[in-house]
Amino acid sequence: MTMTDRDRPRADTESLQRHIARLSLVQQQLIHTRDQLDRELERFAAIHQYNTQAIGMRDAERFAEMTAETLIDLFELELAAFWLFDAEGALAAQPAALVGLDRVLLEALLARLIEAGLELPASAAPDCRSLRWSRDPDQDKASGLLSQVAATLCCGAGGQPLALLAGGVTQARAEFYTGLQESQMGSLIVLGQQVGAILQNRQDRMTIESQVEQLSIEQERLKLALDGSDAGLWDWNLRTAEVFFSARWKAQVGYRPDEIRDTFASWEALVHPEDLERSRALVRRYLAGEQADYENIHRLRHKEGHYVWILARGRAVRNAAGELVRMVGTHVDITERKRAEQALKAAEVAQRRAREEAESASRAKSEFIATISHEIRTPMNGVLGMLDLLRDTQPTEQQRELLDVALQSGQDLLELINDVLDLSKIEAGHLALESLSFRVSDILNGVMLAFKGRAESKKIALLGPTGQIPSKCLLGDPGRLRQILTNLIGNAIKFTDQGKVELAVDWRNIPDDAAIELSLSVKDTGIGIDPKIRDQLFQPFAQADASTTRRFGGTGLGLAICRKLIDLMDGRIWAQGRDGGGSEFQVCIPYRLDLSAAPVSVEPPLDEPAPDEPAPDESAPDALRPEDLAPGDQRSLADHDLLLVEDNLVNQAVARGMLKRLGLRVVIASDGAQALERLRDAHYDLVLMDVQMPVMDGYQATIRLRQLEAERGLPKTPVIALTANALSQDREAALAAGMNDFLTKPITREALERVIRRWTLDADGAVH
């Protein structure tokens, strides 16, 4: 059946209606799409407006609030929160901004985000940067507080999460808010990107501002440092040869800022001609890497014509490619320092000259003392020797009294010579202390015995030693200890007319050391000490007053020598007493214990005469002690041949007289050359050799003798030096020449006999 003409129009009408319906639907869809596009454009416009406002916003709190509010406005949400992340990707404990949220809703929002797949700590993976969750319409509305949540991570340029922006709609008000649709996720992501970019920008800006501020501070510090140090600044462009000279740099050479061109040539023109080439070379070597630092002391010509001294320091600056581009540094005016250095050098030269002059004066003093000692001792040897010989000629009683006075006067003069010589040696630093093993009791008993006769002659009680005396051997200089005690006890007896003189001893251990401190006390009932002059007692030539010197005699050197000797031993000495009430001198000296070696005898050595005896040899070697001659030793010296080498006729006569009294056969030579002739032709048991003689001195003669004995294979003949010199270097010179012993003039018969017996009768006589 075919459609009738009447049915065809109806079909066309229906078809047209269907087309119109489809077109109407498409139109509606287009309108809806247009509306969506308009809304998206509005969102992007709003995002752009947000971006514009947020970029310039410096208040972090306001920025966070505006970001949360923007999220709500853009996506028709009820509430929003804005969190910041720390550098490790951990969410801050509290949000930076909250809009429409309380604590309960905040916890629900976070819980729902984590349930929906948000990772905390946040992940920077692209698929984890945003999410949306909506409640199923069929789900029980009482099962939660929120009906929708949406969130996006706001990441920095490196993809690291900087913030979390999240929002949502509650169940209670879901019907009033459209919320974020799935189609709007792209806009949410864009917003997150914008917020991340702004946060990154804020961080970068804060970093830059901090760096700028720090740079400003450093520049200010540099300026203050340069101003405070008076340093001038220079900056040399190695490519253009232009140099920036600071105003202070130019002021150092007297110029205003506009008076010097900023070029390398300007600096070269100011450098002193003598410093220019050296300064150029220093710069070249530094830039070539041949030296690690650039430092140059040179002179620059001042505007007024004189030169100033400049200390320049600098360092090279390289670009990113490692190429040298600049050299910067400072100039410091060190003219005053240079002047001070020159003045110091001049002072050092003057000081050196003064020291040399002082040393020369000291040498001259030592030589003078040695000469005076020699010149006085030589005639004193004749005087005392002849007087001693004269006493053996059976003089009358009156003659003996006169001889005793003359001998005592000679001994007093010799004591003065010895004191002056000791003081001179100490002050010149030529006195060396020995380190020998000894017993304190030997020293004390010997000194007390020596003064027994003098005390008895004045009817004074000499008591001691009392107290605790160390039983162990000590290491030290026993001779100098004896000298100190001799001076103290001698003074006590001298200044005491009645009563007593007492020596007391004590000691104590020194902790943590094999040593003791020896304490000595010499107390008397004499004239006492005036408190006003107590501190002067230990000064050379010091006594109470002139009347004391007239009454008791003496030079006042004894206590000064004691003080200096005790100082050398690291000890102490002090005095106490009152005028007319007696006095007490106390001494403390540290000594090390000798726990191994047996002690040597410490009877008075030849260079320390006992107070009531004629002075023996003043400076004999330390190993030579009078104990070598035992008390009552009557062994005969007869049948011994002795060669006396002496150029002075008086001394020849004195020595010959003493030697003949000892039963010796004596042959005399007047100089060293004659002595060698005698020694070539005959054997002698002993040689007494003067040191200073014409033709050939005693040193040279002894050296020749030792050579002769070595050539002939002969045993060594003992040679005893005779000299008026009493310094330690003279003793050392004698022993170095090959001499065996040493006697200092004036020579006493006792000292002469001791040394002869030592080297002729004792089989083991030797210098140790």
C-alpha cells in the first residue's frame, strides 16, 4: 500500500518536527556549554585576578586567607583550609588559614582526604597532586559530616609540595552549595599551580631579599672596617686596565678623588723608582699562580713630594669560565710603623753597642782584677813567705810579736783580696757551683773546730751544732757551704764580746723529689742589728755604721757574698735581731740526696782557709783536699828531687826556703825554656811551675814536657802550677795544658807540703 498524497505531508511534518526537536536539544547543549565556558572563563579570570593580587601581597597570613577564600568562591564550596609544608614534606601542625571550619570539621576533612587517596607526607607525583570526593546519593547521610571534599597540592618549580589547598561541603548544607564538579578539576589544578608558583616566588623573593640584606650588611661592615683601619680600596679590571681607587686610597697620597685618573698607569707613576720593578714582578708572579698571596710593601709619592710606605694586599677574581677578570685589594699606610721599625733597629744597634761596651768593660774589669790579683799576690807571696821563714829563726819575744802582727796584717789583706775576687766572679757570672757528694756533719764539725780557738780567746761559748742533722749524703758544693758558714760564724764571733754563739741545724723533705731543704741558724748575743739598716746588711761594703768598721774592722763583703752564693743555690737568707740585743741569721738551701755514691771528705779545700790559719792556696782544684794529708802524717819528703820554675827572685827565695825545710833537694829554673833543658837532662819527682814567665811561660813549657815524655815513653812528671791569678779560667787553662795541680800565691808552707806529699808519697794521687 502506498502512501497517499494526503499522508505525505503529515510524514514530512513529523520529520520536520523531529529535526526541530534535535536542533532545539543541540541548541540547549550549546547554550549549556557556552554557560560552562563562561563560568570557566570567569574562574580563569578570577584566578588571574587572584594571581595579580597575591603576587604583590607581602603579608603571609593575609595571603593564606585570600587563597582559602578564593577556593570557596571559585568552586561554590562551604569551607576551605590552607596548609604549608616544611622542607621535608611534612604538613604543618596548624593550617595557615581556615574559612568555615572548626576543629571537628578540620579533622574530618583531613581524614576524608587521606581516605580518598591523599598521601602525607605529600608526594610530588602528578597523579597525586589533586583529588575530588563526593558522597554517593544512595549512602546514608548520617554516616559522615561531609558530602564533598576537594584538594590540590601546590608545588614549587622542582615539583616539591609547598602547600595543600582543600575545601568541601558539609552534609547539613549540601543542598545550598553546588560544590566542585568533576569537570572543574582542571580549574582546581590550575589554581594549585598558580598558588605553588606564587609560593615559590615568595620563597625566592625572601631568599633574594635576605641575600641582599646580608650583602648590604657585609658591605656596611666592609666600609666600617676600611674606615676603621684607614685602608684604601682598589679594584683593577685586568681586561681594560682601569682601576677604581677609593677616596681614602687617594687621600693616602694627598690627592682629592678627582685628581687621579683611575688607571693602572696612575699607580705606576706614583711608585718609588727603586720599588717599581719589584712591585711589577710581584703582581706578575701572583697572577701567574707562582705565589699564593699578593702582598707588597712599597713606597708611593705623596702629592707634597715625600714618599709614604704602603702595605698592599689583594686577590684575583675569576669568572665562571675560570678566567682572571679582576684583582681587588687594599692599601694601608704603614709609614709610622716603618718609622717605628727604623727607630727600633736604631735602638737595637745602640743596645748592641752598649752591650758590647758593657761586655768590654766587664772583660776589662775581669782583666783588671786578675792583673791586680796577680800583682798583689806576687809580692804578698814574698812578704808572707819571708815572715813565715823568719819565725823559724828563733826570734826574741818582741820580734815574734812584731812578726805575728805583720803576718796577721798580711792575712787580712789577703782575705780582702779573696772577698773582692769572689764578689767579682759572682757578679760576672764566672763562678760555677760544684756537685759533689758530702755529709753535712763533716762541714759543720770542721767549721766549729776551726773557730774554737778564736771563740776561746774572746771567752765566748761556741755551741753546736744542735738540732736535726741530715744523715744521708747530699749533692752540692760543700766548699761554698763551708764558706757561707765561715762568714756567718766568723761575723757572730767578731761582733760578740760576751755570751755565746750557737749553730742550729734542721731539715725537711721536699715533696715529690729526692731532695731536702737544709736550714741553718747562727745566733749570737752580740751588738745586734739596727732595724733601720737590716735590709742593707746583704749589700756589698755594708756595715752598721762607721764606728762598727773602726771598732771591729772588715769590709762588709762577707754577707753580700753569702747572699749571692745562696741565691745561686736557689736558697734564702735573712736576719733578725735588735740593736744591742743580739742577732740571728737563718739560711735555707735545697740539696738533692745522693742515694748511691759514697761521700767525699769535705774538709776545707785549699781555696778556703780556716779563719785562724794562714791562708792556703785560694783556688786549688776541687778534688784536692787537705784530707790527703792525714793528721800526724810524718812521712819524710827527703830524697826527693824537685824542680822549681820561677822567674821572680823573691819568690825563688821563699819557695826554696820552704822546700828545704821539708827536706827536699831543689833545682831552680828561671823560665820555661830552662826548665825543659833541666828536664831533658835529669829526672825530677815533682815540678813547681810558675805560669807567667819570660821566654816561655808555664803553660807552653808543660805542653812541651808532655810531648817530650810521650816521645821518650817516659812516665808523666807531676807538674804543680804556681800562679798569682785566681780566676777559674786560669785553673782550667793550667789543667788543659797538662798540669796536675794548682797553687795560688801567696803560698803557705802547709799548702805546699800537702800538695807535695800528695804527688810524691801517695801512690794514687790524681786529679779527678
